[in-house]
Amino acid sequence: MINHFTVLGVKASAKEDEIKKAYKRLSNKYHPDKLLSASDEERQQAAVQLQRVKQAYDVLSDKKLRNAFIKDFNNVIVTDPNAAMCELWDQLYP
């Protein structure tokens, strides 16, 4: 399960304006128009990251979706810690 707070780089207690600022900052960073001198592979990675940022913002900016996400995230049981750490590493360092 992707932690949307981590994707945006905000705390779970973040207010709406903090979430919006993080979204704008990251969407500018990963936007294809900002990566004119990047290679095709870098653009593909940025597109994937931009999609994650958009999904995280969509969830965290909607109060109902945010509350449901927090409830589901708190109920996650990690059965394989090594796999969970690998997934986390891949999210942080694509």
C-alpha cells in the first residue's frame, strides 16, 4: 500500500494548504514540460512519479477519501517486513 503522505512529503497531520503546496511543488518538478533536456527514461520515471503525486493529492485533498485512507493504512498488517522495506525503498528511490 502506497503511503500518500510520504509521496507528497508531508506529515499525517498536514493541513489542506500544506498538502496543496506539496502537490504544486512536486507536480512542477515532475511535469514533462520542465524536463526538456531529460532522457526518455528520465521522462518516463517522472511521468510515473507525477501520477503517484496526483493520486496522492486526489486522496489527501478529499476529506472522505483521506479519512478512509488513514483508516485502511492503520489497519495494514505487514506479513513480510523485508518485502515492505523493499517496496518502501523503491518508492523513495525510483
